Amino acid sequence: MPQTDRHKKREIPIEFDFYNTLDKLPVEKRCTIIMISCGSTTIKINEHFQTVNAPAVLCISQYDKFQCIEKTHLSAKAFHFDPWYIKACLRFENLDDDISIDEKYVYERNMLYMFTKHSGNFQGIFHLTPQQYIHINELMLMIGAETYAQSDDYWTCRIRRMLRQTINCIYDIYVDQRKLKFYELSENTNPVTICTDYIHANYQNDITLNSLCELVHLNRTTLNQRFKQQLNCTCIEYLLHYRLKIAQELLSNTNLKIEEISSQCGFKYGSYFNRQFTKCLGISPSEFRKNPTGYSSFEGGKVRKL
């Protein structure tokens, strides 16, 4: 249902869900930004199956076919909006390239392609770095708070401004991904890319060096040499660092016990998780949780104050 403006007695074509379950998507006559803050989900979008792990953003529209297949400790928020909320001239009916619109609005229309032009490997799914997540999630929280508070006559203007900031952030990621399409063929056969993609999708499970070698049909020495050349670490070091990055997100954004976070991030023993977290980041998990916004994400060295 559209949001009722209690100041001017009108309907605003936006809705915000602080706790979206992904069960009633897409929304008719809406573009939707879904922020997945915690957990994971397996979805079927336009006949494509995809497992999405937090932190991630989904951009979908009324044109998509969407089904949530499975959820694990999922926490997601969603903002739904009609395209004309961004610019009055933009409608679902004129978002295609072959429909002429005023040149000064072309950029805004192009940004909405993230929502309306899904095909092949691109289905509007963006995996976020910790820095991207913190920024976009903060904007989403402010949009949600203002949607419900409607603090004064200008609340819709503030939401529109924050929505544009959010879309701009996601669009920057989108553009970078489109640039990478030039390298897709080589990356699809790059053993390092294959291994890192596998780690991103399966970090919760038992992953060994042997299993990664079997995945790409290389011996241990060759695979580690490739990782060293491209990422400046071994493949098992990369796995550890990625698990620790996910652990930071869970410590920052959930109330899960440290033992539960350890297990969800693929660590068999809580003592090993605590030891590696402290060794690699220079601070214990419990200390990090007390002040998560005061520290940067793991970037190859000690955690440092921002």
C-alpha cells in the first residue's frame, strides 16, 4: 500500500519493510531495493537459481519472476518505489531505450536499468564489500526511519534525496560489474576466480586445499602459486580471511552468540575461531563486538581505528 502523507493528505508511492521475508516479491508497479544484512537465501529469479549471502543488495522490479526457495538466519529490509518518485517523467512505460525522453533525464533512466533489465548472468544481485554495506545500509535505515516518522512537511524530499544517494552507490557497483564483462570469458576459466567464487558460496562448509585443487584440476603448489600471483595470499589464507570478514559482519549486525557465528562462518571449533580472529585482526571477537563501527574491515593487516 502507498504511504499516506499525514501532513498533506496524499498518497506517496513508496513502502518500507524493516523485516522483509522475500515471500511477496516483486511488488506491482514498484522497483524494490532489498538489503540482505544477515544470513543467506536461495532464490529463483527469472528461472535462474542463486544463493545470496549477506551482505548483498537485490534490485528488482515488477517485471521479474521471483521466488524465495530457502532462508537461513535471514535478515532483510526492503524499500519499494514507483520510478516517478525519482523523476516525475519516469514511468515503467518509458524506461526502454527505444522510447524518447528528455535528454536530461536519460541518466536517471539508465540507473533504473539495474532494476528493469535483467538477463543472463545479471539478475540485479550485488555482493557488497563491508564498506559498501555500511554505507548503503545506513542510508536504508535512514529512509526507513523517515518513512515511518514523517517528521515534517519535507519528509518526502529527504527520502528522495537519500534514495538517489542509495541508487547512485549501487549504480557505481553496477557500472564496475558491466566493465568486468569484457573479462568474463577469461575469468570463467581462471582457477583463482573459480575457487574464490566457490569459497564465497560455500564458506560455511568444510573446504580443504585438496577439494579446491580437485575443483580446478591443479596440484597444491600450482594453485597456491596462482593465488600468490593474483591475490598475494594462499588459497587457504584467502578462505580464512573471507570467513573472518563475514564474522565481522555478523558481530556488527546480529545478536548471535560468538559460538554460533564461529559455526556459521565455517570454523569447527570456537577456540580456533577466537585465536585466528585475534591473530589476524589484532582484537578479540568480543572486543570487536563492543565497538564494531570503530574498526575497519580486514584488509590484509591488523584491524585499525577508522
